[in-house]
Amino acid sequence: MGWNSWDSYGTTVNEEQVKTNARWMADHLKSSGWEYVVVDMEWFVLDPSPSGNSAKAQFSLDEHGRYTPPVNRFPSAAQGAGFKPLAEYIHSLGLKFGIHILRGIPKLAVDKNLPIEGSPFRAGDAANTNETCPWNPDNYGTNATQPAAQAYYDSIARLYAGWDVDLIKADCISSRPYKSDDIRMLSSALRKTGRAIVLSLSPGAAPLDKVPEMREYAQMWRISDDVWDLWHSTVDYPQGLGDQFPRIAQWAQYSQPGHWPDADMLPIGYLGPAPGWGKPRWTRLTHDEQRTLLTLWSIFRSPLMIGGNLPSSDAWTTSLLTNADVLAIDQHATSARAVLTTEKVVVWTANAATADLQYLAFFNLTEQTTSLQYSWHQLGFSGSRYQLRDLWEQRDLGTATSLSVSVPAHGVTLYGLAGARRDQGAVSQPLNQSVSALQPRSVGRKH
């Protein structure tokens, strides 16, 4: 759980903006379990443009061909300090620090044939100059047949560990194309440092047949391309919230402790001043759609990374991000599954990790309010009576022998059910106590 700079700052984020968002997180979100602050793409560019991926960009490199934060954007990086002072500041707030990287080796390092730190090799020995990321021109690919490639990854991992980085988001590595050798080499390099660094793989969709390999080498991997603030997309990029339902249903079975399919960032709140896609704006998702977003991601147990400009958050957005009952699903639920899928409605259930409690979510895929009626048996429950709590409205609804629910357009109704033990036992405690016992933790099972 954390914040990533991409949705609000694109490639342009600077040190003061990172610190401002981190302070806001520490003051308003940390107690709810949010903890990672991640600087996204091209933090090493001296003259970034919001659109990024410029072939004319100027880069900041050290003498060993490794990207470093430029002092015009990150003043504390002066005198070769890199990101270490910023990481120390983030850590002083009780938070964790992450950065985005691109697979491969900088073209500039290869052009200068700089020496690879800690090895007898030079940058040209590590590079495959016939291959680059299809959508970003900054780096050459690596030549995995040469030991210099592993040596280069080892050198950047040592640098990041020395900066006290806690998370690496590695991009152009898990889709279009999937780069097995780079994933393996980067993971090996991070492990050699001895520092616990989370490895997140982007972009999506990662291939399903590579799940065993991704579990071996990484902790998170994307299941789709970037998700932005729209319901459906008619083009390949970006993806919309409504497009994620079939993907999430497909990937749910592959979640396991320590290894999480990632549904992408949360484009909520104010997306500006320089978002990675489109013009500065408040999210175009309605309040109901934002609840759908948080519910679907949480019951899927996706990593949660906020994309909005945190200090601009209004009271409603803050309440969305601090609902303890909903966050508890993301952090603690098990056995999440879609039990009903139609063109108009999707229904998910999940088990709570402890207590006599299950979760039940009704998603309305249509553009008008939908009324639904189901027996407990139709939804896969064996009992005849359950105590209900509306987890978004924070309201106990009493005992029900069946379920009638009205769900707003593109919205969700999310319940906690007591008396829903897998062995059909009795209600052991009031429902509001069962739910509140499962609050998220600031240091927990996942990110």
C-alpha cells in the first residue's frame, strides 16, 4: 500500500513534491497502513517533459554508467549522495521509499563505454545494441549470454541498496516482450545486496504461463496495461476500470502470500499538475466508480498504489482511502472468487482471515441503478440467516434470510456477513466487532 508519482507528475516529479506527498501520507494515511512512496519514470532526466520518453532528453549518470537523480530536481542528491538523503527523509516519517527503473543499460553509458562498477567489464560488454524497449528509447537491452550483463545489474542493485531503497518497480520487463533473463538477473542482483527490496514488474499483461517464474523472482507483477480514470477503453492504451473485471477474475487464483498480481495504480483524487496521461484534472471516475475500484482491487488483494496528488485530496477521497473495513479485505482476506458473472452484474465473495465473517460484493456493470434479489443458496452460502454490515456506509443492517440490494450505476454494494462460518456455525460476536478486529497493519503481509 502506497503512493506512486506517475498519475500526478508523469516524468516531472521533483524532491519537494515527493516530500510534500510523503508528509501528507504520514499525517493522514500511515495509520491506515499506507507506507510506500515511489518515484516513477525518468527521475534521472535533467529536462523532463510531461509526456516523457523523449529521444532528446539529457541524463544524469555516474562514472559507472548508472542513472543518478539530477540535482536540479533532487537537490539533496548533490556530491554523489544519490537518493540516500531522500530515502532517509521518507524513512524518518515512518514510511518506505521506492523507485522506478527500466530494464537494460543506458545508451549513454554504452556510447561512452563506461566501466561497470565492481567488475572488469565495460558497458559495451553488457549491451545488446540491436534491442531497446519498444516504447522508451533510454536504454539498450542486455546481452544475457555475457557475464557483463549480470555485473551491470549487480552494480545498480548495490547502488540502490546503498541508497536504502525499499522497492524497485522494473518496467518494460514483464510484457511486450516478457524478458525472462532480465527478471532473473535483476532479482539475483537485488538478493545479493542482502537488503529486503520488493521487486515489482511492469507493464502488463504479464503472461499467465510465467506465473511460477514470476513467483520465484518477484513479489508483484502487473496484469494489464496502465489503468486510468475511465470505465471502458476502446484502444489498447490506456485501460479502463470496467475492463479489469475479466482480467482480475482470471488472475485471482494466482495470488499467494508474498507474490501478488497487480491490478495497477488507483487514479483517484487530483491527477496533476503533469499526469502521465492526459491533462491535469480531478479524476473522471464518479464516487460510485471509485468505490468499485477500491472494492475490486481489495477483494482481489491487489497491491494498492494511489496515483492522485495527495495534498490535494478532499475529505471524500481521504475517507475512501482510510476505510478500515475495506482495507482489511485487501490485507487479510482469503479465497476470493467471482461467484456470479453476467453482462450486468458481477458478484464476488471472500473469507476473512479470522473471526466468523465473510465478504460479499455486488458490482453493477450497467449505467443505471440495478435492483437484485438472491437467496443465500444462490450465492453459494449454506446458512439461512446472516447478520449484514454495509462496509462502505459503515452501517449494521440486522439479520437477513435473503438478500435484496440496489446497486448504483457502475457502483458496488459491499457487505460483511457474520454467521457465515465455513462449518455453518453460529454468530460468535457482533458484526461490527468482527469487522473492526481485522484492521490493516502498517507493516504487514504485502504492499
